[in-house]
Amino acid sequence: MNVKIATSLNQVSDISSIDRTEIAPDINNDHDSESLLRGANANPTVAATAAIAPIGNGLSAEVLASELLSELAAKLENKSSIRGAKATPRSGQAVAMRIAKEVERICQKSDRIKNSGQVHSWQLTLGRHRLQKCLEFYKLGSHQGRVELHSQLSSIVYRHVAPNQNLSFQARYNLIEDFLQNFYIEVLRAFRREHEMPADYTPRTQLELAEYMAFTEQYAKRRINLPGRYNQQLIVLRAQGFANGQPKETVLDIEQAVEFPKGEEAEAHNRSYAVQQVREQMISEAADPSDKVVRDRVIAELMEYLESQNQSDCIDYLVLKLQDLSAPEIDSILGLSPRQRDYLQQRFKYHVEKFARQHNWKLVHQWLGADIDQNLGMSEQQWQAFVSGLTPAVQQLLKLKRSGVSDADIARTLKCSAKQLQKRWSHLLELAWQARNG
């Protein structure tokens, strides 16, 4: 819906370092197995080793990989039999071997494991834990898996990317996006390095993507030892470094920025880059008074419409969204669970679309600069292509609307009821929205 009434929900950015055009059905997941064994693999860079001899009474990497591959096939058997696919993905062997070698490196470095006399048990426990994480991401799918991972990492670094700064939610969100895109690239490089992969390796199957996402979660949560016997998660340290690298805030007098400079010192200050940026931003954000009047009228009409539909909770939601509050803040104020909020958003979207396409379409489209006299917001070329693709009956309806004929006369001309006319016109507006934004 192209209505600008409430701020749309922020969409989670995709992981830019993955070529998503070649994702094939497979498996994925991996996470912080090292939380089971603190200190076993605390360094952010783990030296990759090809073939390590079995530790004590432990399993070799080949045997452990075979064991993990069998468990992988067993867990996927039911899901794959429904789809008629093989139980084990084609990339399963390589993923199982990488997990086995990673587990073997952990056990090789940990004196606690080597001295426990239960190396075999530790290997199976760590391997199954990592395999289970990989499966969790795999079952979520490539899109939802990225959403879950991105949301989880965003929540970890939210307070650290801009500490001691009074930023709006949108400003902090933009900083988090910038930080995470760079962090995903760092993780992919670490994945290639630790598993001795080619320098141009990129996950191609769903299983490999899941393995990468699980590795990303595990890598982000690695505990790094700090002076004074403290430790911190790697991603938090990266976020703090990112925050320290941000330029310091510059204090400016807004009145001086808009006033004509008096004296050489004021004129030099007025030519500074910071003042010019502030002035350009103020000009670009200067609202057209007439646009504000129409916007306020749209909001008032929408609230009246929601009230007539007994949607008081939707009105509350609209008021909070107009204040640019985040989803957790709205949940806290309205006392909603995530599921209740999703349901409320769906109802709100339904009523906004109905309001914009049926109840008061003319006012909304006037505000959007997409009135019928403005070709419904399309360029002349788009408009000609759009009209030529309509049926003769719909073209006649559009012509009558543009001529200013009343709905009652249009209904008589087209030999349909008022309700049928409203449905036809709403459908035409939906087609115009698709043509305008498609």
C-alpha cells in the first residue's frame, strides 16, 4: 500500500555477502557450541587444520563426519520423503566433514577435554550440537533464517553501536544496518579461512547457507578474554569499535545557520561544511504547508473511519506509529505479545487499504500526488501502457471518472449497482498501484 499514513515496519536487510540467486534445497545451521565449553575456542581466529590425528580415545574426523552424516540423513528422512527428495543433501558430506574438523580442533586445544578421558563423548556432544543448530536454520529456510539471524544480532548490538547518543530509532537502525553488513563480510572471510575454503567461496545450497548462518551466530558470540579476567562477545567488541570510529557530533547554532552572517568570523563559520550540510538538510525537509494540511486531513479522516469500524486498537496503533516508536515500545505500551501485534498489524493494513481504495480514495490519492487528473501518479508513458492493457469496460469506467460524471450516472451507464461499481473502481486502483510500483 502506497499510503504514507503510518511509518511502515522496518524490513530486515538481507545478508549482502551471500549470492542468493543460486540457493538450492539443502540444509543449514550452526551456532555457539563453544558456550558448552568456555574458553575452548575463545580466539576469534581458529587456525584451520586439515587432518588431525585422533585425540586419546576420540574419533577421527572421518569417523565423526560419517556419524554426523548418518544423523543428518535420519533427521531429514521424514521431511524429504514428503517432498520426494533424497534424505541427505548433496552438500551434506562436505558440511559434516567441516563440522567434524572444527570439533576436532576444539578438542585438540582444550586441556579439559583431553584430560577428561571422555574425548569420544565430547566430540559427539559438540558435533551434534553444531549439527542441530545447522538443522534449525535449514528448517527455517533461507529467507526466514536470515531474518532470525539478523534480528538476533541486531538486538545484541543495539545498545553498543551508538552509546551515549540520543538517537531516534531510525537513526540507530541505520547504524546497525551499516555495521552488520560489514560484519557479515568479516564472518564470510573468517569462514573461508578457518575451513581452508577457496578465497571466492560462497554458500550455494540451502545447507551451505544454513552452515554459514550457524557459523555467523557462533562467531558473533565467541567470548574474547579481556584484561582483568573479563570477557566479552566478539560482536559486541566489533560494535564498540564501530561506534568509536564514528565522527564526533558537532554542535551548531541553528539560528546562525539560517541567518545572514555578520562579520568575517561569522562568514567563515557560515561557509563551513557542517553548516552547509545543516542548511541543505533543512531545505530538503521543509514541508509544503498545503501538503501538511492534506496529510492532517487524511489522518483525521482515517481515524474517523477506524472509529466508525469500532477499531479503537488500530487508532492507538496509528497514533504510536506516527510517533516513530519501535515495535517493542509499542508492544510495551499496548501490552501486546508478538503474535497479538502481528494480528493487529494485519487488521490495520486491511482497513488502511480499504480506506484508501474505497472509503476516501480521492483524498488519499490527492495527498499522494496520484489523483485521477494526474494519471494516478504515473508518467505519460506508463499511463498509456496501463490504459491500453485494460478491458473496454474498464476503460469506459476510467473515462467516465475522469470526465467528472457522478457515481450514480456511471452505474446507470454501465448497468451495474453502486456496490458493483465500487468494487470495479477499487480493483482498478489496485491495478494502477501495481503498475505504478511494479
